[in-house]
Amino acid sequence: MPSRIPNPESRIADLTERLDRLLPQTQCGQCGYAGCRPYAEAMARGEAGVDHCPPGGDEGARALARLLDVPPRPYDRTRGEHKPPIVALIVEADCIGCTKCIQACPVDAIIGGSKHMHTVIEPLCTGCELCVPACPVDCIVMVGAAT
């Protein structure tokens, strides 16, 4: 008769999935991991705390703590600032078409060709701000997301 007790790998996979759904999916790396999924995996394995995500803020940290059944903690402010939703905007007149912003975007929200102006697909932009330091001509500004 097959065992009905899930193996540890499947429990970790299930927990990872549930944690990942609670994260904001900014893929910003402020947590110290390469994105939301790797951070969720680390929490599921007990290798990371619930307080690493500035985009999720204190509310996100509390939700993660509830799921993991651990004491709630405020998010670690040394990792970054919790902000309202923002998106990148490329100042078209200043864009030189270098593609560095495209390479930096973890969610493929920027389109354009080499030596041509680029643009941000606003519904795809997570506001991670990783494109801003990548731009050599400072033509990317962060603005409030349309709600």
C-alpha cells in the first residue's frame, strides 16, 4: 500500500509554491536572492527569515510568518524601502538604444532594438528599479503605477 505521508521534497515544493504566491513578484533581489522564487525556496527550507522583502513590507512579512507559523517580524529596513507601486518610464528623447536596460530587466518589461529608442510595457513592469543603474544616460525615471 503506498504511503500517504508526503515526502519532504514534495512538502518543501508545496510550501515554496505557497510562499512564492505571497511574494510581490518584483524580482528585485533586495532579499538577497535572485528573485522571489529562490527566496521562497530558501524560506521553505528554513534558510531565510520572513523579513527580507522590502516590496512586501511589514504586511507581506506578517503573511509569510502566518504561513510558516513563526512569530511575525517587521521587514528588515536595511534591505530597502517599502514604496507604493512604481513603474519605469524611459525618457524617449534621451534614450540612445544601448539595450542595457533590457538586459537588466528581470521580467522582460522593456522592449526596443539596438540603437533605437526603448519603451517599458507598463503592465509587465514590477518596479524593481534594476534598469535605473544600468542606464548609462540616466533616461529612466520611476513613476507611480497606474491603478
